Amino acid sequence: MLVSAFTAAHWPAARAIYEAGIATGQATFATEAPTWEAWEAGHLPHSRLVALGAAGQVLGWAALSPVSSRCVYAGVAEVSIYIAAEARGQGVGRQLLGALVAASEAQGIWTLQAGIFPENAASLALHAAHGFRLVGRRERIGQLAGAWHDTLLLERRSATVG
């Protein structure tokens, strides 16, 4: 497996992985994947990564979104990470999130945060393995398919930035 920069050429495969995550009902409040242009506009221009298999296929992707436009939060970003169903349990998420942490710190990011559905045990374990801690539970923070859902807010404070 190779972790490399996420480009527009990877979007069709990454979008399919995102749509599969949406379909689980445990990954996001989104109900459809955006266009490449909308996705690109909503994510930071750095720290965009894909995991590629031996044949060059996209196994997963990770990227950061700004949490605020206020300059005091310039070093705080929200993590998105999605792994193809057929690649789960093979260390793809571990390598991608590790690389994302390193890339974010190289860009001056001092805090990473993630909002994860409590039912998504694999994502919670992955983030915990990379030093994320539970900040708290956000009760009934949003609706999906007409039902209210909680998220767990996790954060990782860099030991080298800030």
C-alpha cells in the first residue's frame, strides 16, 4: 500500500468510497456525496491523502476541513477518513490516519478533531490509537433519515506544534 497526495483524478473512486460510507448510516450526516468542486472547496488544500493498493486502486482517503474562518482557529482542523469496505481491517486506516497526523503537523495544525457516531466502533478505536481523546458527547446534534443522532467529539492535540 502507498499513501500519496489526493488529487482530482482520485475523486471518482474516493467518491464511491464516501457514498458507501454514507450508505452505512454510521459515518456521516451527509446523504449524498458532493461534486469534486464542492468537496475541494470544503477541505483544506493541504493534508489530502489517498491510500493506493498494488494495482493503483484507491483503498481509502483522508482530508481536513477548517473548523472556523476565524484566524485564532487556523491550527484546528476536522478529520474526514473513509476506507473502502474491502480494505477494512487491513491497516489502511491506521496508515492513512498516521500519515494525516504527520501531514497536518507539517502544516502547523495543532489540534485535530473528529465527530464520530457512537455506533462507529472501528472509527473510535482508530482515532484512539492515534492519540485522540474523548471530549464529550454531543446529544441529538443532527438528524439523519428523520431520526436524531448523537456524535462523540474527539480531539488530538499535537505534541510538536503550538
